[in-house]
Amino acid sequence: MCLGVPGELLETYEKDDMPMGKVDFGGIAKEICLAYTPEAQVGQYVLVHVGFAISVIDQDEADEIVGYLEEIAQAGEEEERERLERLKRGEPEQEGQA
């Protein structure tokens, strides 16, 4: 399974003859390769996987994906709280749990 993270394209440029861009991920800007999405324009949202923009998406889709990622993070945090509570009670960890 792969995970694509949406971000807003802040600027575009070429580096070593490759189309590149700076993409904002909620306040953190990263350099991203735009070779698969050379049509991407500043202000648009791109879906990024391992440093490559793999598609151009609209803001509604970006917001939806971010919402899903936040739900996943919250579920993981809740699971970890429950695990720590079980450990505090002296319950052994179940097989398959970290």
C-alpha cells in the first residue's frame, strides 16, 4: 500500500533539468519532483508520494485526504493510550501488539 500526501505547490523551478517545486504540507515546505506532473501550477494542490508529485488534485480532494490522515492519527493515538492504560493495570501485551 502506498500513501500520498496532499500539499500546495508554492513555486516551480528546474534543477538538473528536472521540473521541481516547493510544496507546503501544513506549514512545512519540501522540495518535490514534478516530473510526473509537469502541468502543475503554483497554487494548485498535488498528491505526493516519496518525493514525487503523482497527480494534481483540487482543494476539496486535498482537504478530504487530510481529514482521513487526521482520523488515522487520532485512532493511533487512542490505541496507544489504551495500550498504556492496560500496561499500567499490569495486563500483558497481546500478541501482535507493539
